[in-house]
Amino acid sequence: MTWIALVEFTHDIIEESKGTNCYKIDLKDNVFPQWYEDDKAEVLNYCQKLTNILTRKYAMEGKGALTLHFNWEPSPPAKLQLKLQGPLLKTLVEICGKDIALQILLNDPNHSDWELDIFSGSLKIMLPSANEAFCEYQHAEASSAVVCKTVQENIQKDVTILANSANGQGQEVLLANKVFLMAHSPVLKSLFEGNFSESKKNEIKMKYSLECVQALLDYMFTVSFEAAVKSSRLAVELFQAAHYYQIQHLENKLVEMFLERRSSWFEADAAIELFKAATQIELHSSAELKKKAFEILKSKGNLRESAEFGKLFAENPNIALEFTLMALEI
């Protein structure tokens, strides 16, 4: 279900930012469920009831019940980060479940040449958590967007990639462009330029899931990872793939996202995989990632129900020992 948020940048809000390009807006009662003119009466009544519930909750919580933070980075490529916080988030998730989104309509009637006008139309932020929602938009000039779309659809696919199937049995085939692979990954560049079977057959076997490899290819074309933003499990696997193929910029972006996300966004199994990866990979952020993963798992309660946690002790005793030592330090 989609909810609409009407956001108006008043003079006071812009002044309060003190030139930092960081805006904080109290959404007040400007949030309501999306409905259409041809909806039946019962649907409209339902939407009105939801609006009334939210209005009453807002009156009880007061200022700060639902706050939208804008972090605007104007230097090319222009980037807009949105963060939604407040106790009303929990109410929205309780009413509609986690499969909902907030569609944000920007309105700045006083500034016809306002810098955020490049993000015209509406922005959508998914609500996967009852505590916090986060998304990022990166602006591309129209001509660049058209070129990117055209290239992605029409570029020659001269490499076959074999990825693990969803059920873990067999492999799935994906097609890709060698130049793009080599441009993003020094590991793949070495494979194709060296005397390896991959360079002779133009075929690569990847140990990652089909979903992960597709996300990796999408990033190479669009420099974004929308699918991983919605799934902690996929995000961690994509992080492992980015490190393995030395795609540094993707790896850095994912580390930044992991450290910013709240514990509730992570699945327990994803946090276990993140702890394992941070223990095995030497990064300047490894200690931070391990601590983050540990705190996530600590917040999840009883881990005995997790199959991945059980396998950690059976298959990775050294990593399990490190986890135990961290627990004993509490």
C-alpha cells in the first residue's frame, strides 16, 4: 500500500538549515493513504479510517511524531538522501504491514529555480522497518539517462555468466558485456586478459546466487543497487561479491549502508553472514562491521532457532570463537 506525504519547504525550514543542505521537516497531518477516483465507496471509507487513526496518533505523540530528513549533496552527480523517523512509523507498519511505501511530493512554491527541482515528480521511500526508513536518489541528466538505458538494452552481450540457481541445484545463465565487466572489476579484467579458460570461452562461473549476480550487473550499468536496499540478505551477499571481484566503489557504498541501518532492517541470518564476512575480510571498516553485526544479533533475542547460527559453530569454529569472546566482553 502507498501513503502520500505532502512536503512543503517553507522559508522557515530553509532558514533553519543554516546553509547546510540538511532539512528536517515535521510531516504533521500531511500523510494519507493513496486513493483513486474510481475506487469503490468501501475503499474510500477504509482510507478515511486509516487517515483518522493516523491523525489521532499524531495528536497523541505531538511534534516529531513523523519526521523527514533531507540531506542534499549538490555536487555532481547530485544526490538526495531521505530518512524517515518517528513513532508514527510503527503505527503505519502495524496498520498495513511492511510491504508499504511513502510517496513524497515535493512542493516549493516560492522558489521557481529551486535546486531540488531536478528531483521533480515524487520520491518513494520503502518502509521495511517500524523504526526508520532510508533511501537515496542520484540525479542524472536526461541525456545521460537515455544513453544509459539505450546502452543497457542494446549493448552486445558477449560473455556468459553461470550463477547459482535459487534452489541451490544447478546453475542459471546470464549474459553480460565484457567491456563493462573489465571496467568495473580488476579481477575480471585479469581473467579476460590472461591465459585463463574464461578468456578463451568467454564464460565465467560465479559462486553467488542469480539474484546477487543480477544486482551486480545492474550496478555496473546504473551505479545503483535498489534491490539490495530492500533486502539485507541480498545486500550482504552483494557486499561479498563486490569484495571478491574488487569492485571498490560498490563495496564502500554497501559498508556505509550497513553502518547506517538500524538493527530491525537486518534479518538474523544476514547479520551472521555479515559477521563472518567482516571477520574473514581485511578492511579498515572490518572492526566496525563486526561490532555492528554483533549488536544486531544481540538485539534479535534467541539465536538457537537460527539454522545459520548453528552452522557457524559447526563449520566456522574460529569465527564462532571470536563471536563468543565478544559476547564474554559484555
